Amino acid sequence: MTPRTPGPEREVEVVTETSHDTNGPVAEPAEDSTIDAGTDVAETPEDEGTRSKRLERLENEGDIAADFLEELLDIADLDGDLDMDVEGNRASVSLVGGDLAMLVGGDGEVLEALQELTRLAVYRETGERSRLMLDVDGFRARRRDVLTRLAEESIATVRDSGEELRLDPMSPFERKVIHDAVAAAGLTSESEGQEPQRRVVILPE
């Protein structure tokens, strides 16, 4: 197996999701694979010591996750390479190469389950909840492109009609992509419903 190589650090926005129930809106974090959007959360400035400790913690999460995934690949007799990165406030691990489709599933459902198992492995070692992001064979990157196009078309529909638009149920990762695109276009969106039927609603200006 090719040695793991860390990628360059990148900063991403941390946001929360707003849910609406019979008791009114409640701010809550979405599933941690990708905090679902709604309200921006300002990042607290870090001194060099704090930043160094954060990076060390996230890199350790990546190492633990990579060890778990390497063992999984061996058990399943699958070939693949592991790339590790730190993206903002989360560790990121990608599995690439070989025939890894079975680790993704038709709509990414296997990938989501595998991500949760990987986080549990990290939790078992560290005692702390992980927000680690796992991708397999570039599935999330390809899905992001599709969702971005969907968001652009949906935003145009809302602007033309002046009416809110409810999209089909999506995973937390998918909802965040939509939320980000809507916010970039200057509109507002929110999520409603309960998993696995939770969906994005795009609101008119």
C-alpha cells in the first residue's frame, strides 16, 4: 500500500443548521460529517500554541482513522491508498485507487456508514467525538459538483417564481453544499424534517 501523505491545510467555514419543529426554531449542529448550514459561527482567533495543539489533535485523528481503514482494507482484501489532510477544524481522510465502489454504495449510504464507523474508532482511542470527513474514490467531490448545479437551477427557480422551493431529502453533506451555494447567491435557506427525510427549503428574497 502506498504510504499516506498529508495534503496542504485549508480553511473552511463552520456553520450550524436551524431546525424547525412545533416548539419553534432550534439551533442545532447537524450530523458532524458536514455541519449543515444555516447560521455562520465566527471562529475564535487562535494563538500559535493553540493552533499547533489543534493541528496535532486533528493529525492524530487522521492517523487513527487511517490505521482503522488500512485494517478494513486488509480484511476486505481491497487495494487503496490513503491521503490525509486537515480542513479547517476537521481531519480529512480519502481512500483512492482500486475498485472501491462497494465502500460508497449507490447513493453514498455505505460511505456515510463507514464514516461513522471510522469516527467511532477515533472516539474509542481518544475519548473525544470526531468530526472527521471521509471520502472514497472522489465520491463527495463529484457529488458536490452535481449539487452545486442543482442549487444554481433551484435558486433561479425561486427568483423567477418568488416562492419558496423544497428540495428532495438529502444527507447532511448534501444539504450543506446547497446551503453554501444559496448563501453565496444572497438568498436564505433552512432545513426541515427529520432524518432521513430532512430537506433544504430555499426561501425567496
